[in-house]
Amino acid sequence: MSSLRQIKYHSLKHLLFKRSKHSHKGSNGHVLVIGGDHGFGGAPLMAAEAAARAGAGLVSVATRSEHVAAYICRRPELMVKAVEDAETLLPLLDKATSIVIGPGLGQSQWSINCAKATFEFISDKEIPIIIDADALNLLSQNKIDAPPSKQFILTPHPGEASRLLGCKCEEVKADRTEACLHLHQKYGGVCLLKGAETLIATESNGRVLLESCTHGNPGMGSGGMGDILSGVLGGLLAQHFSLIDSARLGVCIHSLSADLAAAASGERGLLATDLLPYIHKLANNV
């Protein structure tokens, strides 16, 4: 088994390079967030806001038409597109530097069609993709074809991990390190197993690496935290951080932001969007 290495934001913040004075929005990448089926509008909006606060130059959201007006009212900097079929999704995929798929995606035929179109599109391209939430559930049900890839970041919680591995959730919780390594072996890329001290499994120079983030607190046990993490990851990837550096930085920025927010006002009642101001600061090494 790979040895476990602990990581912290302060040992990684040197990676957050100072931008060139000639930097512009095109230099900083374009994140596409795909999700928001009927009744699930909040998740992709949170992911998109987090991607923007993590420093992405442009952020687009592909979602159901019913969400468009509310998204623009909440965050006018986002480019929100109504997508009712896979065909209308393709032009958006073509512009993306990184993709986040899964927040609020649902498991309807619309969800399946969007996921299929996305994975077919990236199959012969080098576009990094964060696979979260219902995209993970569709993957576990074999409703989408996604062979192992070096461009994946998977972000399951223990329940999603158990479905991906075909075992009980209790088994995942009993041996989180083995579950995380197994997920990486099965799907490639980088696997994040969320929970207390989120685990990160990847491969470097033929050697499997397993790391854990020591930031985080019980206040993170509320809805939307995973959507915020996916957005941060997408924002970092869009800025051309490597897959593993994006994973390490993203997990640490997300978890330390939660610690700072909890220190300011307490763990109980901590909301996912409370992390956004701290994500903005930490992404700038402030």
C-alpha cells in the first residue's frame, strides 16, 4: 500500500504564482459547469461561483432554461446558457478549458444525454474534467461510457464511492485509504475521497501517491460543500495548474476556507457559500 502523506495549504501556496501584468480573461481559462436539472438549480450555481472566485477568467453554466434568469440575477459575471438537448451543449464544450459535470445534474434522460455528449466530446481531447455528484452516480450505473483517463478528477463522498466500487458504504468508511486507491486504479486520473481529512490518490512516475488534507471541520457537513469544491477545482484547472496541483490546492483551499469561516462565526450553521470570500483570499495567497 502507498504511504500516506499529509498536506496543508501553507506548504502548497507557493504554487499560486503571481499573474503577468499582461494577463487577461482569456489567459485564465474558461470553466464550463454542466448541471441543474429540474429542481436542482442551486448546485451548479455554487460550483460556478466558486470557479470564478478561484480565478477562472470565464465561467459558463449549461443548465435548464428555468434557471437562467435567477443565475444572472445572482451572479451577472457568469455566462448562463439554456441547454435542453445534447446538440446545444456541443458549442459550449468546444470553448471549455476545464469542465465540471455533476452538480445538480440529476439522473433523468436529459442528464444522461448531457453526460454522454460530454464524455464523447472529450474522448479524443485533453480537456480536464471534474466528475461529481450525479455524474458519479450515472458512471456507477454504467449509463455513460467513461474509460479510465488521466484527465479525470473524481470527487466522491463515501456513499458515491461505494456505488462506484460496488460495495457497502460501511466498507468504504472502514478502510478509506484502500477505497480511494481502488477508485484511482479503476478510473485513473486523480481520485478525491471526501470526508474528514479528504484523501487524494494519483500516480506520478509510475508510483501511486496517497495524500490527506489536514484542514476541515464538522461544519462542512451541510449541503453544497461538494459543489463549491468542484468549482474550485475547475477554476484552478482552467488556469492551467496540473491535475494533481489543482487537486491538492483545491482541497486545501476549500477546507481551510471552511476553517476560517467557522473561526469567524462557528461551525453550526456554516453554509457552503460562506466559504466564497475566503476562497477568493486564499486563491491569491492573501
